[in-house]
Amino acid sequence: MAKSTAKTGTGAVRERTGEALPVLDLRFRIINKIGMIDMLSAGIATRLLETLDLPAPLFGLLHHFAENPDTPRTVTLLAKTMQVPQPGVTKRVQKLLKRGFLREAPSPNDARKKLLFITPEGRALHVRAIRLLVPAAVEIFADWEDGELMRLMAQLERVKTALDQRS
């Protein structure tokens, strides 16, 4: 497959200062667009999840556990997987533990480590959150054909894989 050399626009973009910016490569614009989509969808999710008193960052962590509920995790592993500083993950985990949505158990291999698991209450909250979020996603893609959705998902998986390999 030939590599794309697609560029955007036909010339430099001018800033208010009058200084010319370089023509933005299409690949940069795609990554930038994905970031904008993330911000917009996070705003929608935040508004919906507020009704459950579940901030979006806590939902993200809970969702991570719900995808593989029988797999124990440590704060260190979560921080690495989510690419978030460990103190931030620790704070989120503590909030979910305090509310009973996660539980911790000592590691059989290392007494210094705690293994984290989602609780039945955490699973129930996750289901309630998904029931709020899915209709919003369905509405966003209401006029898309199944084939379009499948192609988009395949392309997004390629982007995610490429990003995973660089992190």
C-alpha cells in the first residue's frame, strides 16, 4: 500500500500576528479531530453521568474493570494502562473503594501490593451508566449505515494500535 502524502489546504495559514503557519499534514489533522471528538463526547458523557453522581474519570476506571470483571488489577498496572500518573489513579481508586464499587485484597505474591476487583455494586453502577450512554451514541450515529460504522471502527482500531505501539 502506498504511503499517503496528502496535505491540507493549498498554502500556509495566517495567524493574527501575520506569521505564516505551516500547512498542516492530514495525519495531524486526523489526530487533532479525534481529540476534538473526545472532548465533545466527554462533555456529553459528563452531563449524563452526573445523574448517577459518577464523574467521567471514575466511569472510565469502572468501565476498565467491567470489561474483564474477574481480572485483578493493581494501581501501578492501571496507571500504566491508562497512561495516567499513579497518584491520580490512586485517588480515583480510593473514591471507588469508599463508595463500594471496587474492593481490594492482598496480593498472594507480594504483601505490599493490593489487588483491585469490581464489586457487584460497581457492576450494577456500570450497567446503569451504559444504559444512559448508549442512547446518546445511537443518536449520534442515527443516520449511519452498519457498513459505515464497521469501517470506522476498523480504522479507529488501526489508529489505536498504532498509538499503543508508541506508548
